[in-house]
Amino acid sequence: MALTKYNFNSFDVTSAASKALGFNSSANGFTTINSGSMTLIKTLTASSSANLSFVDGSSSVVLDNTYPVYLFKFINIHPATNSVHFQVNFRDGGSSYDATKTTTNFRAEHDEADSSTALGYAASRDLAQSTAAQTFAGATLGNGNDESLSGELHLFNPSSTTFVKHFRARASMYHESNAIQDCYVAGYCNVTAAIDGVQFSMSSGNIDAGTIKLYGIKDS
């Protein structure tokens, strides 16, 4: 198989704003193309942090009508305090994370000893027209050295001033009693104001470690 070698200065790799580079059949082989459908906007890493907050227009965060869907990925979230919940809340203007929410929550569970399983609705973890933070799991998270939570949350059309703002999340967590929980949460912020901020925190104490990434997802 023959290999074609190019002189390094035969390429023009100057791109354009909001564009990516792709190959074509021209002399230099490059052209500008539309970038992929999922774009990384911001990465926050906890280090004994009271919370991790994503605010539109602050610290290069975009959370407006640029994208119709936003995706948060949280990776190895580890609490400083034992027996706590990882949670989220939303800002609908002003400075407080207290958007009114109605949600639903269920989970599957299996322990390490293979002695206990569960699948059911977590009634104590849902919200009904509440401004409280929404927890991701039916049970509490441990702070052992190997214990953490990972998952993702989709937020749909947060800039709408007509419709409620839907969100859904799924998380895998290490229960403090040495069990896995596969947790599902869905709901809506029952406000017509735009959601311009999302804040992640623990129900008590700090987020000792972990990473949260925010992506914007295009229509097509």
C-alpha cells in the first residue's frame, strides 16, 4: 500500500468561527464544515467545593437559545460527608436556585452480598410544586474512598419563555450500604421564565471530588 506524503506548508488549516475542519478533494485537502452535534461548553472539577454552578454568560458558560438541548455529565462525584444526597436545582432569574419543580423518581437496587434487590418508585424523593433541590437517588451516597456517583442530566429548551422546562436524569451510585442503585429522575421547572443557571451540590457538606461537563446539543 503506497503512502502519500504532503509538505507541511501545503496545508491551510485556518478555520472559521463555529466551524470545524474536514477533508475534501482540493489541493490542500481541507475545508470548513459544520461541527458535530454535541459541543463541550464547560468543565467544572470539584475540590472540596460547596457546589458546582453553571450560569449563562459567566465563565464562558452558554445556557440560552444557542442550543435546544443541554447535557450535563457528572463523573465520579464523591462527597466529603457520609450518607448524603447529590442534588440539582435551577435558577429562573435573580440569584437564587429555587425554580418551582414537579418531578418523579424511581430506582433499581442490588447489594454486593446478593441478598437484597429492589425496584420501585421513590415517593420520598419526588417533588410537587417545590422549590427544593432535586436528589438524583432514592438512597444516600457514601464517602468511602472508592464510593462515588456518575450519570447525566438533559435539560430541554431552557431559554423558552412560553413552556415549562423539562429535564431528565439517570445516575449510577454506590449506596453507603454497599449496593448499586440505578436511579431515574424526570420533571419540569414549572415556570415560564428562562432557566439561566444550574447548580449541583450535596444535601450536606461539600463535593469532595468529581467532574461535571456541560454540552450543547444541536437540532441536527
